[in-house]
Amino acid sequence: MQSLKTALTSLRRSPYQSLLAILVMSILFFVANTFAITLMGAETVLRFFETRPQVIAFFKLSADDAAIQATAQAIQARSAVASVKTISKTQALELYQKDNQDNPLLLELVTADILPASLEVSAKQAADLPAIKLELEKQPEIEEVAFQDDVLKSLLQWTKSLRWAGIFVISILGLVSFLTVVVMVSMKTVTKKNAVSIMQIIGATDWYILSPFVTEGIVYGLTGALIGWVSLYGALMYATPWLQSFLGGIISLPVSGQILLIQLGVSAGAGILLGSLASLVAARRLLRK
Amino acid sequence: MSIRFESVTKRFGEATFALSDVSFGVDPGELVVLTGPSGSGKTTIMRLLIREYTPEEGEVFFEDQSLAKLRHRQVPTHRRQIGVVFQDYKLLSELNVWENIALPLSIIGKDEAETESRVTDLLKLVGLTDKAYLFPSQLSGGEAQRISIARALATGPSLIFADEPTGNLDPAASLEVIKLLRQINRLGTTVLIATHDAIVLEFLKAERQLELKLGKLVHDSRPHQKAKKPVETKEAAESETLPEPEETEVESLDDDEPAEKAAVKKVPEVEKPKSHRPKTEEKSDNSKKSAKKPAHAVT
């Protein structure tokens, strides 16, 4: 309690330095939380596409029902496959008619005989799709395999890039925040050098001397984490209507309270850790002098 | 023996000797004057005692504990047994008088009520109760030094080391401070005064004196003796006008030094030699009682 009082007094006595440290921390946590939310969203989008039929295999027109069922079962048995849906010729015609119900001319010309049966295969992970495609192509009754791998490839690439960009930006910002707190606390320790040497002579333990500085670092980290989180929450609330129309039903918005609370907890923990470590590094140098 | 230096040598660099083969001992309850010109090694002795320095050769003992064997984490506890008074007072300018005296108590984790009572007693002892809420910059040199002494006494140390305590003071203030230190000594605390102030040396000429020159101990006025209170001059006795402390009781405020232990340790050694006791005619009943107790326990 005493060290908190001392730390708050120190914050009050050097408001601009404190403001800078808190601002840098806030930016760090705003960016980190934004990346975390974006990555979570990207993962959800990826999962959405992964659970859609991603590979469609068209049978030869001569393929009978038994051969179609046998092929479906063989594909379903693979561990990477999430689901297999069989579309018979009749079902294919129904779908065709549904899709073209506004164009009677097209409907007149098409019968079930000229439409191939097909298999719609979903993978558990998008990365397994090329292997499933190859497997389907090996099947004797299958004539053609449609696979929109370019879309998934770019989606995977985007998610991966986003993840690496996030790690890079957060690392840089984390380092900048760490160093900012180290510099701020170091500046304050210099002004306290005389007081510290007196305290050492009258029997203060290292921890007694360090604790106000560490508390100050914790205040920077915690305040920065809270401001960063509140800013993100505000921005998210503001952008929710636009995001809803843009992402459709892929991601359910607004973001659940549970996720935001977890994010707040993790941010607060990271803020405390970062602030206390940085100030400890700065203040320990004072004790060594 | 309270303090023992055994063939202690302290060097700074290869050729600069701060202390060279210094040996002496100080008994509990003694008042010893360390004298010698600037650079003779008086402050080095203080720094060795608080384990800020360690000697290159020889060994320093404090209450029969070798300071070289102290672990880093034991050093703060050791330092709480020694109250250091500096020439430049070393009061924290951002704290007021009350907070400065309370600082050592805060360090050892005393609660507010105990701190309040303790600081009040110490302010009474140094006669500055009316200055409690002033800041160091608002005090005269003599007052600041008395506050520094009060702070040094706060944790109930068994030794007070005053390093040139009158260096920044005028003669009148110097005498006040020295009388206060002697009064504290009479209450049972061992006191070492490092000084080359002629007024102080004249005032304390009857006390044991250790003379240092270029890092060597060149003279010990009472070597290897149990501390004996010298017969004081009449003038000196008459000039003792500082208020006597109201009452004392054995009480170590440091958690690491229980009161009972401090009492057992201190009282017999202080009382043993009759000649060690101050002149009884100068003492009030209170101070007689308090002579058995450490000065830091004024209540």
C-alpha cells in the first residue's frame, strides 16, 4: 500500500513522463488486441470455408448408383475428410431447376440424364484438400474434380501473413513499450539516488527500495492495458454494423462478451508483467551502482 | 565486545591505503572518539562497520559476528543495529521531519500507532517536537543534525556512529549535538564519534580516543580496557542542559531483534563495571533506570 502511494506520488510529480509511458502502453495493447480479434476473425472465416463443400467430384454419366455409393464410402473413410454429400442425377436436376427457375428456356432443354451425379467433399483442414482432390481423381468412375484451391490458398496465405505481421508488430511495440518504461523509471531512479543510498544505510532491503518503482511500472502497464482494451472495445462497437454487413453470416457479431473479458484479463496480466519487469530492470541498475 | 577490528586493511586500488593494519575493540556502552585529519580513515571505519566496504585483509566483528560472513540479504538487518549520523545530515528533502524519523520504522514494517508513539518519543528526546512538520530545508544545521540523530535511533540500534556530526555546525550547535550523543550513550547505547573538531575533542577529552593518521591507528587512549566512564569535569556536568528523556524501557523495534534478547544482551554488559556507570548525582531517577536500557527505547 505504501509503495502504491509512493508510486502514485511519483506519477503525479512527473505527469508528462508518466503520460508518455501510459500512451505507449495503450498503443501496444490496442494494436495487440486488434490483431488478436482480427486473427480470431480470420480463423473463423477460414473455418467457415473449410466446412463448406470444397471439392466437388463429378461422376461419369455411365456411373451407376452402386459405384457412386462405393466411391462415397471410400472417400468418407479417409481421416482428413469431414463430410461427403452425394448428389444424384435427380438431385442435380432439382438443383439446376432451382438455380434457373427464372429461365424456362434453359429448363426445357435439360433432363436428369445429361447431368452427372457428384460428390461434395469437405475437409477437416483446408491444408488437406489437395490430397483429397488427388484421391478423388484416382477413382475410376469419376470424370472431373472441381477444386477452388486458389481461393483457399490465398485465404490461408492471408491468415498466415496476418499472424506473422501481428507477431512482428506486437514484438516491436512490446520492445518499444518495455524500453520506454525502462527509460522512464531510470530517469526517476536517478533523482532518487541520494534517497536510495540513505535508505540502504538505514537498513532498507532491496525489495523495500525497489517496490515503489515496480509498482509504478505496474501502474503504467495496467493503465495502458485498460486504455488499450477500452479503445478497442469502443472501436469494435462502432464498427459492428459495418462488419455485420460485410461478413454476412460468417462471423457472429457483436463479439461475445466472454472473448472480450478473456482479452481484458490477458491484457491486464501482460501489462502487469511488462511494466513490472521493465521497472525492475531499471531499478536494479540503481542498486548495482 | 561490541566492535572488534582485527588487523584490518582497506585499500582503494593497489597503492592507496584507506586503513592499514588497524586493530581495536569497543565494548558495549562505550563512547569512543575517532579522531584524525581528513583522509585518515574515519569514514572508512564507518563504511566497514555497516558492511558497505569489506576489508582486503583482517576482519571486522560486530557483536562477535564476522561481517565478512554476512550474506547479502543479512546486510539490511545488520545495518538496522547501527544508527549512522552524517556530517551533512542526509535527511530526505522531500520528507518532513516526522516522516524522516519514521522512515526506518516504515522499513522494518512498524504499524502506524507504534510509529507515531516512537517518533513522538524521539522528537521529545531531541527536543524538537514543535518542528515535526517542517521540511529539512526549514531547519537550522543543529536542528537537522538532531533530527538525523533521532532517525538513527529509530530502530533501536545498539551502536550510533556519528561521522563528523559537527562538521557543518557552529560551536554552540556542535556542543548541543555532542551533548545529545553523550546523553544517548549514558542511556546505554555504544557511541562512536568520528571528528577532528577541536571543540568536540576538548569537550570529550575525558573519553576514550582513537587517533588515526594516514589509515593507521597511531594512538588509543585506553587500549584493551573495559569501557570506563571517566570522571567528568564540573563544567561539563553543569553544561548538560538538554532535557532528559522522560522514561526508557528495553524495546527493540526491529522484528529481527526481539526486545528480550536485546535486554539480555545489553543490560549486564553495561552494568558490569561500576565505573562504567555515569555519575549518579547527575542522573534523575528516570535516567538511572534508563541507563540499563538502550536509548532507542525512549517511551
